[in-house]
Amino acid sequence: MKIKVTKRSYEDVCALPEEKHKRPQHQSPVLRGLMRTLSKRILRDVNFTWETGDLKGVRREHPCLYLMNHSSFTDLEIATQILGHHPYHIVCTSDGFVGKEKLMRRIGCIPTRKFQTDLALIRDMDYALKVLHGNILMYPEASYTFDGTATPLPESLGKCIRALGVPVLMIRTHGAFLRDPLYNGLRLRRVDVSAELYTIFTKEETKTLSPEELNEGLKKAFTFDNFREQEERGIHIREPFRAEGLNRVLYKCPHCKSEGSFRASGISIRCDKCGKEYELTELGRMKAVNGITEYPHIPDWYAWERECVREELRSGTYRLEVPVLIRMLVDTKSIYEVGEGTLVHDLHGFTLTGCDGKLSFRQKPMASYGLYSDYYWYELGDMICIGDKHALYYCFPQTSEDIVAKTRLAAEELYKLARSAVRSGK
């Protein structure tokens, strides 16, 4: 999938008129049927099946909020099969509207900006549920998982659910991540995919439970480990490219502690600094070719990297400074390539400068609980996105080192530290 990109000066992009807010539209029945037909063909190749669990008396023809874990590009096809018999609206990132806004609105999509407070989104969701009488599909993790486990959920989600006051159902997928993990460069593996549908909260529970209790229930629903599930279910992935790109996630060598020195090829990753090499087995385990295996389970390796980042933040030694190519989003007509600059991330948050000194943007640690970052974003490259309600800045690091995962971890941990400091009055 690609996206429209236009080269323009930073000044010209800043002078573009701000787009007016538009309410959600009725989903086109014809397009809904077409999406269902096309997705059925795609899912036939993965032997897709789904089952209904305990719906607690929920009638699916009534407006509901459907939450779904975000594993891969297969997610949309899965949702289309499960929801396709009734009108529904998909909450999706605003860059998905670029170059195709009319089509996206006709299929029922509602735009939002990831990891940002968006009160207009709540109003749009409420309008879609109660005026248009359609269901809502939302991926509350906002970004694809890097290591196969859940990404952080917004604390505001419990309040959002209370405000909407409709039943909340879960679509939990199995095999979608293993078939198409983000790090592996859009290459598909031979893995069967399935899903289950069940109720998280009834309509009555959304009214009686506190936002904190709702968030606890959501946290439980979004607790999973795809690599552990692969091992437990005995799912063999035999593709000869299965480890390629894994260095984007496992960027730090547990043997020599160097960063950005891993290179992946075939079924292995190797550290250029110390020569330590690991193989990704058919069951998704890491196995050292030479010496001990420090972290056989990939999420454990990723958790160790998180702890290392946390210690850097606590000691005040964490700092990222990297040259970047800058693209901007200010409307749905195009992504605008505005020039080059430098992205800095430290204890004070993000600072982006560039475009011959004309651009200077700062984003404080408390501005977002997470970070919109991606691998091979729209086939343009690995990306880190920051911004506000006026503009989003898509930064493409001009370095051979793998820094995207560490930056996401640092943004998440820095937010936790900043929030803790605010709550303690420091």
C-alpha cells in the first residue's frame, strides 16, 4: 500500500487552509458488500474461521462498540467478515484518508490522530452510534504490535466507553500477527488465521462501572502473547525469511550490550560488534548459534530492552539525535515532503528542527502516552511521528541503525515517569 506524497516548501504547507471537520456518513451498503466479498477471497487462503463466545444477551443488530487487537494488515479483512452484515464505522488514522477521503467516508471511516486527545472523535463516535445507528470498530492499541504483545491503551478509554453507553465487544484474533508481523517487510507466512467474538461489557456495565474498573477489564482483554501462543499451539513457520527485519525489534545485543549492530538474514540475526548469532526457530523461539541464549522468548528480550531504556531515563543518560527526512500531514490531499532536519528525543521530550531553520517543533513527554512509529510506513521507510492538532510530522531517520523501537519504548516510559512526577507533586 502506498500514499500520495507531494514535495512543497515548509512555508507553503503551513499556509494551506485548515480542513473543516466533517461528521461521519452512512456506510454505503454496496461498498460494505464489496469489501466483504473481497476480504472473503483473501481470508480463504488462510482458512479463516471465527466463533462467537459469551455475548451476555447483546443483540448485534443494535449499535455496539467493537474493540479489536491490532496485529497486522489482515485485521481489516477479519473485521469485515465479522461485522459485514450490519452497518459499521471504522476509527482509523487520518493519514489513511490521504488521496481517498470521499471513498473512506463512504465506507464509514472516522478519522483521528493517533495518541492525541481528540474530543471531536468522541462526538463523531456518538453520532455514528446514536444518529446513524451503526456499529463502531476501534483498534484501541492505535499502533501495530512490535513484539506480538499488547501495546499500551489510553487511560481515557474507560471514560470514552462510559460516555458512549453501548455494549462493548471484543474481536480477538489468532494467527494474524504470525502471518504478517510488521517487522518482516509485508511478506506473508503460511499460517491459519482465526478470531473469536465475545462481550467485554454489557450496556448496563458501561453505566455502572467506574472508568478505572472499565480500564481494568480492557487491560485483561488486551493481554496476549502471540509468540507464546505460537509455541503452545505448535505452529511451525518454515519460511526461509522469517527472521529478516527482526533486528528492528531486537535492536540491542544482550551479549555485548551494543545497539543497532544486529543484521538479519534468512532465519538468523547476527551482532556485527561481537559476532553473537541467534536463529529464529520454526516455533518462534530465539536460539543462540554460539554460546548461551539469553532470551529465548522474543517478548522477554523486548521487555529487557524496555528496562534498559527505563534505566537510561532514570539516570539522565538517554538521548536520541538523528538526521531525518520530514513529511507533513495538514490535510487529506497529500503527505507533503518539506525537507530535512534533526529529531532530538531526551528527558524534555521531542524537538524537531529543520527546513533551513524555518521549522522548530517541541512535544513534551506528557503530550502523549505512546508514539506513532512504524516500519516501512506506506513503503516509504521506517518512521517516527510527532505533532499536534495543527500538523503531524512524519520523521524518517537517515541512519542505518534501528532506532524506531527504542524511541517508542522511550516515549512510553518517559510518559510514565512524567505522569508519576505530576501525581507525586514533584
